[in-house]
Amino acid sequence: MDFITKVNKYIYRIAALWSAVIFFNVSAWAQRSSFAVVIDRFHAGQLTSELAAYQQSLEKDGLRVFLLADDWKQPEAIRKQLQELYEQQKLEGAILIGNIPVPMIRDAQHLTSTFKMPQTMDWVESSVPSDRFYDDFKLKFNFIKQDEKRNNLFYYQLDNRSPQVIKMDIYTGRLKPPVSDPAESVEMIRAYLKKNIAQRAVSNPVDQVSTYTAEGYNSNALTSWSTVLFGFRNQFRDLFNGAGNVKFSSYNNQDFMKPYWMTQLSRKDLDYAYFNGHGLPDYQIVSGNPEASSPAPSLENVARYVRQQLRNAQKKGKNPEDTKASLMTSLGINDTFFANAFDPQVIIADSLYEEQKTISIADIKSWPVNARLVYLDACFNGSFQLEEYIAGYYPFSKGTNVVTIANSVGVLQDLWANEMMGLIRNGTRIGQILKHSAYLETHIFGDPSFHFTAPGSIGWNQQIAHNRSARYWKKQLNHELPDVQALALRKIAETETREEAIRLLKDFFHHSKDEVVRTEAYLILKRLRPADWHQIIIDASKDNHEYLRRVSVYDMTEIGSSEFIQPLVNLYFNDMSSNRTTFNVERSLVLFDQKEVVQTIEKEQQRHPLYDQQLVARLIGKFKNGSFLHEYYDQLRNKTLPDKNLGFAISILRAYRMHQYVPDVIGFIRTSQAEEKHVVAALEALSWFKDSFQKDQIIQLCEELAGQKEWSDDVRYQAQRTFQILK
Amino acid sequence: MKRILFLLAISLTAAKAQEIIRPALSSETAFAIVVDDKTYQEARSEISAYQKSVESDGLGTYIIVHNWKTPEEIKTILHQLYQDKKQPLEGAVFVGNIPIPMIREAQVLTSAFKMSEKLKWENSSVPSDRFYDDFDLQFDYLKQDDHADRQLYHYYKLRHDSPHYIEMDIYTGRIKPAVSGDKDNSVDQIKAYLTKLVQVRQERNPLNQMIVSTAHGYNSQSTISWGNELLAFRSSFPGLFEQGNSIKFLNYRNADFLKYNLLTELNRPELDFAFMTGHGTATLQLLNGYPDVSSPQSSMVNVGRYIRSKMVAAKERDRDLEKVKADFQKSLGLNDKWFDDAFSPERAIEDSVFNQNMDIHAEDLTHVNARVVYLNSCLTGSFHKKDYLAAYYPFSSGKNVVAFANTIGVLQDLWGTNLLGILQYGSRVGHLLKKTAFLETHIFGDPTYHFEAGKAGELNQLLAGKHAKKKDWYNTLKTPQADLQSYALTELFRLEDEKILSQKLVEIFKTSPFESVRTQAYFLLRKYDNPLYKQVLDLALNDNYEYIKRKALYDINDMGESKYTDRIAERYLSDQELSRSIYRINWMFQFFDYDKMLGSLERYLGDNPNVYNASSLLEGARKKVNYEKTKAAALKALLASDKTPEKELLSEIRSLRLYRHHSVVPEVLKIAQNTNAGKELRLTAIEALSWFGQSYQKPLIIDTLRLLGNGTDDQEIKNQSLKTIRSVSDATWRQF
């Protein structure tokens, strides 16, 4: 039995020609990278000619193609076939077309950038729809159940013995029309495949890029926004001088930027559109209320607010007169503001006004999105477990968009969405970029094998997919594109000796002139943890690139040892122009020894006599007074914490690493008379302390518990899971 | 080495001649410390130490002392020294009470100043040391100010036969403290400054810590203009972005009060260079406005502050407070809450502190450590006044030794970052001034100061050198440093053949990755004003650097040719995120052929399915253009009518200095030619046309005024005609 037969067993034979092509491919192109088209039988049957044309297009682009068509009952079957192709046929990626089961991942929130919804909530919302199930074969999952109502959703638990980090083996993309009617779905995919094939056929190097930063992100910090500027400047250097254009825009350019950004999206020459802002499954937030300081626009904002408050009060069955009186007192306004709150025309005007602030599904449905590649760096836009989700409408719009990147759940504001995006300049497949940057929630909607035109791109993509020669990647460290250097560093970390990799990474971290290369080197070093990792974090906190400073605060916070108090306080005093950093520093310092924090701030305050003293006094006050959280843990230690507060005191640790109280939580677990669910929750909460300076204590605890029969299976399972994550 | 002391008799004055202490160092070029007698007597040892310090840095230095009566005395000596073959002068500093040239009829040499010269002379003249450092400019002496406090003021007007652009021959600086009270402690301040200066010069301090700050209300508050400036700094100061160095960008949007952060930075002992942009007055740097907010409570706090300020003002004017209050309550919809404490002392203090915190005042600048600061704002360098803000920087007790500032108002859209990068390679600050100054731009402090850099000595010789050849500059052009390339281009412009360099500049404009180099290429081609410039102008509209785009729009505005209406419409459609460009385009709608503009707008926006708000954009522009069309027709009729009162004509014609209505140039020329019209009116008309140097009407202006000048016996009309012709001919040699 040879492999071909084995593979062909899985292949739905659309036509004799198709299978012949595959056979021919396998024998002649055995060394070539391959790509899988995974599709449900229904759609496959309806799209025979389009699939054949798509296959030809892929082949022309240097990929052998496997068509996997079936009535997929469970995700495992797909995963298994992909894994086999990966192991035996140099599979580099796959597209999941039509009705492909959606893995809904649980117990894996630490693989997301920030998602922390309690899993006791509705499973559709508290699980993470993720194709990492299909593209990271090392992750281990336990099947839980199929959703009772939405039968394409399959719940899995990340096994406690699984690797607890993502390291994708292949890349994937989804082509899932946001509709329920099968005929409509077929037509949408047909139209997509046709335009995708057409787009793949034309020569189109990246030369037009446009970016938008929406309201309310990263504390609206201009300095954070500047890292987008500097990042793109690194990544698309030659587009800044005549070879093309990189446009930057943000919510503060005009009161309402929706028309501008919609126009950008439909630019026929636009290659890459990057949108950063808040989002939900069905809309993107573009602007807030206009900011103003003069009376007239200020009062307009107030008027809209009070009208809405009044309407809300009525909806909730409250007495609008009470609301009115309260608003008049608190805002110092008279009743002229309320006169027209219920006037139907005013209600319509207010609603139209609100629409100017967002891009909704309805907007995208009827709009030609022509930007070939769109990145929706926002929460929930890519919630593909739902029937309707806004990201789905991008590739299926009547414009020339073929790839949209979006997230299936909420994402961290401080993440680096454009990591390695500069690779599109030299014709890297979008899927390869995803493969090197995705969290559990990051997804491609559209064809992941798409790439822009660049000389030698077929060969280059082959190298990224399969070349594991450290020597080759070391040569790429001199490449003119910073992101090729960044990728090379990643590959070197995988292929070189640890010692040599660390040497090179430190060299690039300290000396590269390109911000994106320094940042990538830092992020890789973070995974490798060299002996002087703490010093590297401190160096990053002084780097001129705001993003590095920002992530250094995260990392200091995650470790929590007092050696970081001084660097954090330094940042507070020296980096006031970086609002996001100082915002994060304030949040971070709460998690350190409060006495030492106060002493350090007071010392620095003396060295900065011109600093805003009121601000410092407020900060010191905050730490001196302590918060209710500190009180909770004191009570936990003294066993006086009321049961009603216990759940909160434990769950808050998932978001706030109160390192100093880890011994108290351990003590609580060891001596707990409390309900088992609290012990499990506490152990789970400790799984978020993987970088903590208290980590060893937690590991020790978990080892003990896992081996002690007197604990229940649930406790021991969680102990083992926490151990696995922390070890 | 023995100093040679000699007396030089100057024919201009019969009084005691100047005392000149020659340099002890024989260097390629020389520097001069020009000081008044009294100051010198009291600060002799400090001045001598300063001289030694400059010389130890390789620059032979004169000390020239005199009881100066007129600016000419100084200019004559400086010019002589400049012409010295062996050791020509490269720069000078004016210490103490040095006559202040107050320049008139030269507003085209400023970036934006357009005050009517009918106003008080001390306000409507431009204090400028270009009198001393640009020897080609020709002036007529008008008078010395007769007010006791303004004895140093000497009024000059720019002659009609003078070049009408600035090309400085040497650089200069002023060491002139601010005096705020009755007691004049200038000399003590000078002594302290010089003592500190000598110490700071010994630091050998490289430029590796920098801040750039942006205050509110500038350039339409465009964050994209700001962001592009960051990218330009990224190209011009690449080293500062690497680990170990730092460059911070402060913005008024960072905090309600930028002041704390900015002052903290200015005080930072290691800070080398602060480039600050924002509005200013002679005694203030304006940083913040009331906070921009949208939440209800914060919005009302702003409203409350506004109300209190109005109530206090009403009280001061003795108005009926109850009525004022009732009016506000009615118009704004407020109850008593915001009025209750309008006059409470606590609230008054709180408001006053709030207002105080929005700006930088002299008393905030007691200890500025940033070695060099650049105040890119109006008026802070009004050194003709006793008290002016810029002086507080070098004369603070901190390590600041140089402040760049402007004596009058400046243009927001000027290219403030031009050549700044040369400072990091060790260029003397004076060299930066020399290449970039308008009539109003000045250095306060030591213009020879430079940061430490490996090859600073060589660089300064190159920059000052009279011997640098084309080849040297072509070599400099090959270095990877953006602003050294940019500088080299300005020198090649002097030395290279237009044909060769134009081609080169076009190539550079198309390919250079550096914003500053492309911008320099643009400005130099603009000087040539040849077909290649027009080619680049077209590309500039689509350049990735917002400033170049903005400047191209500026120039097209000043050309007024209707062939550009398509391009303007295109930018209007594509660049809505560029608030400053959109502001400019709205401005341009006033001056272009209205029907053609409407046609272009229709072509780009009418039924364009790819523009989300095409119809509202089109409608807005159409309304504006139609409005301007009616207005312009009325203006044309008014200028053409012999019934228009002279006062109204004068006012309309004066406004043309800013509002470039190219289409009414023929009417204005008719007024200029009209011998029956009043002299003032005719002179005003001829002068107003001097602002149309890039206009498509330029040939008509030159031809008509030439005829007029040649054909009249009226000397004033003749001179103004010649002056306007000169100004128009030199227009592209001025950046604005």
C-alpha cells in the first residue's frame, strides 16, 4: 500500500481529471510544498469547475494541491488527514471551505492574548473558536461535546499534558460565508474563488498601504500610535519614497472618520488596509463622540448624552422625571436639554449620528472592499462560530478583497498585530505570517496561500515552509527587509544551538537599528529565557521604541520581583509622554510590594521637582491607602475572608498577578476547608503565574497535590494542568 | 601668544574707534565677539575666557569693543573681516547693548509677518540681525528711535535694488539677557552665562538625548502632520532611536498640562536638544488649551470654566451681572450651578492656577539643562524688548547655552526641521542658522557651540570653509546621513551648473528614502523654477511625506494656474485625513478658476462609487467654490470701479498680500498705473503685487511695472515698482 492510495482514499474524486492531476503532482513535484483544500461535500459538488481552476492557480504558484472533500462529521478526521499530509507530503497550509466543523476550545485561555471569560458562562461565548486545532498538531485536545443547537460547533478541552504554547505546523484559512442559506453560500464561495483566482493571476506587488487607528485604543496614546508609524516605516521602508504610499490615519483627524476609511477600503489600488480599534462580532468602532473644549460642541455632546439617558430610563421603566432631575443637578443644566428627547425626528437623528461612529455588517455588505488584504486588529470581528460576523463579509464583498485577518474572541490591546507583516513585501504567503504570529483567536478569512507579487516568491515561500538550515537563516540576517531578519531570528532560535541563538538574539536586540527587529529579538528571547533575561527586560524598558517599553512593563509585572520596582518607577517619571506605558505602570505597581513602591516613588519624586506633584501625590495615595484586594488577601491569610468574597479574590488573580499573595493562596489551598470548587479555581488561577518569581512554590505545590490520592480527581487534574503550564 | 591690539579708524564716526583684539589662533576662519564698552569693562575676564574657549575649539576669535552708535559701524567691521583672505570671518556674537536693526519694507523676507507698517514702528518693524550677517542685503537708514527705552532701535528699509531673499554670509548670535524688573542686572547675567558657557563647552557632550514637543493649536492640530514629523526625525536622527540614546515626542494631547512633563525634561541634566513647536508670545510659550473631552462631566467642567471667565470679565467691565448670567443660562441651557462660585476666591485661585499651568512662563525657566533649545514659535525671541522669553533659557542657571527663537510671528507651515540633523554630527549651531534663517530667526547664546562628534572639527571646517569644492560636497552627498546630504545639496546649488544639478535633484527627489533630503531637493528645484521643478511639483503632491504634499499645495496656491484644478480635486478626495492639507485646499478654493475647479470636483467626486461620502464632499466643496466665485466677482468689480472709496480699495488691496486672488492682478495693475489715483493707493497696489512672485500673472506684473517704473518721474512709484519687480523675481528663492 503506497501513500498515494492512502491519501486518495480521503480524496473526493470530483472528476477523473482531478485525480489524475493529483497523481501527476505527487510524482513529479514530490519535493514541492503542498496545500490542502478542505471542503464539505455539498459545496465541493457545486463548485467543481471553480475548484479545478483554483487548484490550477495554486499549482502555478508552486503548490501541490490536495482536495479533501467529505461530509465532515467531526474535526478530528480533518486534523488527522492534515497531519498525515504534513508528515508525508510537505503540507504547508490549508484552506477550510464551506461547512467545516468549528473547534471550540476550552481550558486554553492562556493561549489567547487576553481572553478570560469565566467558562461557567454560555459555552458559545466562553469557548474560543479556533483553527489552531487544525494547524498545530502538537496541541492535545479532549473532545467534550458537539453543540446541541449549532451542530458545526465542537467543544474541546486543551489536555493538561499538551504543550501549553502555540507553535503552528501549518497555516490555515477559513472560507465560511456568513449566511445560512446553502445556495447563497455556494454562490458566495463561487464568486470568491473566481475573484481570488483572478487576483492571483495579476501581477500586484505591495505598494499601497493604509492604516487607521480608532478611538479608545491603548489609552488613545499618541506615542503608542507612533509605534505603528515606526513599525510600518521599518516594514515598508521603500514605500515611503516614491515606490508607493503608506497612509496613516486616526480617529482624531476628523469628527467622523468612517467615510474616510470606507473610501480607503474601496481604493482599487490598495493592497493592505490595517484597522485597529474596538470591535464586536457585528461591528467595528471607528470614532467616539467628538472631543471638544469650547462650549457649543461640548454642550452638544452633553445634550446627546442626556437625551439617551432619558430614553434609557424610560425603557427600564424608571420615572424619566427623576433621571432628568438628577442630570440637571449633576451637570448643571436646565430643562431645555430634555425637551426634545422623545421627538421621533430627534431620535432618528441621534441614531443616524451613532451610526457615523461605527462600521456595521450592513455597511460592509453593500460596499466594495477592494483592499486585497485587510487586518481587523480588534476584538470579536472574526467570531466565525456565529452565523454572521463582520470579518466574513470582507472577502465575500463585491470588491477585490481576498484575505482578511481577524480575531474570533477579544484580543489584547497591547499586542503587536503587525508582527512580520512586512513580509508581504517580498511575496510571503499571508498564511506563513499567521503561522509565525497567531494566538488561539487569530484567523485568516480567505485564501491563506495568497501573496503579493515579488521576484522569487515561490522559492522564498518554499524556504519559509521547509528550510531548517541554521546556515541559510543566518545568511538572511543581512537581508534588506527587517522582517526577513526577524523571521530569520525566529528560525535560528528553532534550528541553532541555544547558546548561539541567544548570542545572536541579544546582538540584534541591543544593536539593530530597526525597531521591529529589536522587538522580535526581544519576544524570542522571552521564550528562550537566557540567564540575564531580567536585565534584558530592564534594557527594553529604556528602549526608544514605545512598544518595547510597553511590553517590558507587562513582563516585569508578570515576574513581580522587587528588582523591577525601580525600573517601573523610572518609567513613570521618565515616560510621561507615553500615556499607555504610564497607565500600565500604574496598574503594574499595584502588584508589587506596596511599601517599597511608595518609598521608591517618594525618592524619585524628590529628583523630579518639576513633575506634576498632584499626580504623584495621587499615585502615592493610591498605594498607601491600599485597595480592597490587599484587604481580601490579608483576610485570606487570617482565614477571615467571608465566603462571598472568596470566589472574586481567587478569580481576580487570573488578570492581576498579586505575586506577593501567592504564599497565602498556597496556604489557603493546603489548609482549605473550603469547597473543592474554590481549590480548583485557586489552582487554575495560579496557572496564570507562569512567569512569576513565586513560580517554584506553585510548581512544588502542584507536584505534591498531583501525587496525593486524598485529593479528588478534579483537584489533581487541575494541579497537573497548572504544573504543565508553569513547568 | 602675544595679542595684537590696534585701533581701526572708521569714517562713519568721529568718536573713539573700536578696540579690536585679534585672534590668538590662526585658523581657516574666524569668529568675532562684538561687545559694548560698558559690558566689556565689567565682564572682561569672562569674555576673554569665552574667547579662549572658542579658540581651543579651533576657531580664532576677535573681540571687538566699542561704544556702538549705529549698526553700520558693526556691519562695516564684520564685512571687512569677512573679506579677509587669510582668516575670513565665519560668524559673530553680539554681547550686551548692541544696536538693534529694525527692518521695514522687507516683510517678504519673513515667513509670515504682514503687520501694516502704518502701525507703530516699534511693533511693525522686524528686529533682525540679518542686517549684520547677510552682506548682500541693502538697506536705507531711516532713523534711530527717539524713545528713551528704545535707543538701541535703528530703523532701516530694504532697498529696491537689494536682493529680496536671504543668503547669509556669516552666522550671528545674541547674548542679551532679559530684564524684567526695574533693576538692570544684564552684566551680571552675561558674566554668569559666559562662565557657565565655558564650562558647558568643555563637556564634550554628544547629542544623544533629545525631545520634540508639540503644543496645541498648531497646524490644524493634525496628528498626521505630527506623525510625519516623527518619521522625518527618524530619518534625520537615526542614532537617537537606537538603544542607549533617546528621543521623546511630547504632545499636548498627552496630558491636561504638558508643562510639567516638558519642564521635567528641560531640566533633565542629560538632555541635549529640545525642539519645541507651539504658539508663543514675547513672554509665554503656549502649551495647552482647555482639555479636549467628550464625556458629559468633563465637558461641563470646560463650560464652567468658560462661564466663570465670562462672568469675571463682565464684572470687570461693570456690566449687569444678573443679565449676563440670565443671557448665558438661556443661550447655553444652564442652571445656577456654574455661576454660584464664579466670584469665590478659592475658585478664582483654582482657575488662575489652571490657566498658569497651560503655558510656560519666564519664572518656570530657572534651570534649563537642555544644552540647545529650538523655540519654533512666534515672538519668544523678541530681543528688542527688555523682557523676552527666549533669554530665560541661556540665562537660566541650568546648562542651556543656546536658544533659537523668532523675533516676531512665524508661519506654522514652515519647514522647522530643515537641517536640524547636522547638529548631531557636531555642526556649530550657527551653521544651522546660516542655512535656515528667515528675517526673524535668531540664536540667543553662543552660535559657535556644537555637540561633540568624532569628526566635528573637520565638519565645521567644511561647513565654514571657503575652500570646499564641488567634489567635497558630492562626497558628502554619498554619506548615509540624511541632513549632511541635505546640506551638501544646498552647497552644490551654489557651485554646480543648473542643468546638471536639476537632473540630479529630480533623481534624488524620486529615490531618496530621507524626508529631509527630498524636501531639500524640492526647495532647491523650486529655486531654479524650471520645467524640472514643475515635474517634481506634480510628484510632490503624492509624496508620502505630508510636509512635501502640504508645501506643494502651498506653491500651487501661489501659482494659481487652473491646470492644477484636477490635482487639487484629487488631493481633496484622497487626503481627507490630512487636516492641514484639507485646510489648505479649502483655502485654495478661493483663488482658482471657479468653473474649472467645479468641473474637476465633479469629475472626481460626482457619482464616484468608491468614495463613501462623495456627494457630501462634493456638495461641501461646491458650496464653498460657488460662494468664493460670487465673492471674487464682487472683488473684481470693486477694484475695477472708479466709484469705490479709496479707503475700501486700500483695505482690499492690502488683503491681497495674503489672499492671492491672481485673477484681479490686472485690476490692481490698472490702479498702479492710474496717475489720477492717490499716491498711497498706487504704492499700496504696487507693493501688494510683490507677493505674487509665483503667480501665473508674474510676467504681466513685471512687464507692466517695468514700463511704469521707466515711464514715471515719481521716484517713489519708480522705486516701489523696481522693488516689486525684484521681489517677484526672487520669489522662489524664498521658501515662503
